[in-house]
Amino acid sequence: MSLKEIARRAGVGLATVDRVLNERGGVSPLKVRKVLQAARESGMKRILPEEHRQPWQIEVLISSNDAFFFRQLAQDFIEAAMHPGYRRLTLHRTFVPEAQHERLALRIMAGSETRDGLIVFAHAHPAIYAALVHCQARGVPVITLVTDLPDAARLCHVGIDQQKAGRTAGQLMGKMLQQPGEVLVVSGRMDYTAHRERIDGFRDVLSARFPHLHLREVLAAEENRSVISKLLEKQLIQGGNLRGIYNTGLGNTEIGQALARHRRLSQCVWIAHELYSTTRTLLAQQSLALTLDQNTRQHAQLALQLMLNYLEQGEKPEIYATGKVEFVIYTSENSV
């Protein structure tokens, strides 16, 4: 049986057949399986390579945002990949600015040529969706991370329920504020799904269950710490009966400094996200009421395990249920 006939049976090019049979790499697991199956069915008179003797090449594409969450998530992926159970993979990390959608899309498409699987943090954008379709066509699985891309060509999503996190923040804020007053939301980019879902959940609960609390305009800080400081300063100078602050993203240091300048730290119920050195200190000082942590370690471990399950056993996870991560609520009593 000729290589040309094997290529025809497998539905691939001659170069792909050559790379598979001579173990040169750079071919997706799906195409490797197709080529080897076609070679076996043809009765090819040679020892065929195993489907995957080398470590799986997994690339994590993550935000270069300087927020604690992404720095810790990147570190947790390294530590998870070093676990004995994951020795059969080689982890690659690529950092891309969140707003550079086209650049990230190109990196995803390039990764589909050389990696066995991709784990991607990305926001909804036509270029990203097109890149994931390209990966699917090449048989390279993609797991979305933290913020989902609804209806995208991905294997599954790993992350918390962002809207439920926002609803939880709203419920706790409402229970802690018994007297009428105003509540301020500080957020990142409003076009980012995770922030939007947190805000929607928070707003829905506050308006439905706690009508004595008035939600001021949402401060869209564009993931910029100096913008957070300026916008919050304006709100605090404005005065009024500000009783609560919910921060959906980065900037807790700036918020704490602004509240301290205006002697409002003890007067506002402040809820944030993630547990790290800054929020730990604020909790210990009784400045921050609570923080909702996404559990970066579980994100990393679960994403890698689901990817390996698929690559090695063909196990297809459910889009949301299999990759669900539970967030944890921390106060001053359990944050140390």
C-alpha cells in the first residue's frame, strides 16, 4: 500500500502521513489516529509508531494583565504540570494582553499547528471564534478558561459561575446593609463577559431583594489602576450616602487608599474578588468585608486533567458541569 493511498484513506496530505510514520511530530492527535488506522487497515508491512510516545504538548494562553489572579494562575499551571501524574505532558505558557484579540487569535491558530491541545483565556471576539473553528478543523481540542465563549468550538469550559458569584456578592451586601443607602460597583472592561456577568448578577439581586439600596453607575475602569483612582475619587468627593462598594476586578489597593483618604474605610461594606496579600491585609484590618476567591489551583489542575482525559482516552467532558470550579468566600476569620 502506497503512502498516497494511506493519505487518501485518512483524508490528509502526503506530508502528514510522512510526519506520522516517521515520528516527526507537529500533527494533531486526531490526524495521527486517522493515519495509523489507515496504515493498519491497509496491511502496511512495517512497524508502526505508537500513537503518542512523546509527552503531549499543551499550551496555556493567558492574560498578561498584572492582576494577582493571572499571575497566580500561571504559577499554578507550572506547579500542576510538575505533579507526577502529569509527567506525560509538556506545558507551554504564552502571555497576551487581553485587549489584543487579533494577536491572540493568531497565536491560537499557530498553536494548533504544533500543540496537541490548547487551554485559552480569551474574550468574545469574531477573530477568537474563528481561531477556535480552525483548531476544531485540525482536531486540536481547546478548553476555555475563566470566562466562557458561548457556542464557540471548544471542548469545554473550566471556571466558576461568574453570574452566581455576582449574585452571591449582592445577597451578602444586601444582608449586611440594613439601612437605606447607595452602593457603588467598580469594574474592569464592560465588554468582558466575566465582569458583565458579575455585575448583572449583583444588580439583579440588589434590585429584586433589597430595594432600600440604590446602585450608582458602574465605574468601568478599563483594567487601569490610575483610572480606578480617578473615578473613585470623583465619586467620593461627590458625597451622598455611599454605604457599599463591590469591586469585580483589580484595584483593591487603590480602592483602599481612596477610602482611607476620605475616612470611609469603616463606613463602607466592601466586597472584592480573590484572596492574596492585599485582600488578606484588608480583611485583617476589617477594611474589607469579604472576598470571593476563584481558586486558581483548581482551575489549573482541572483543565490539565480534562485535556489529558480527552487526548488519551477520548473522554468528552460536558461543556460546563465537568469543568465547574466552586468559588470560596473568605472573611477575616478564615483568610489567614
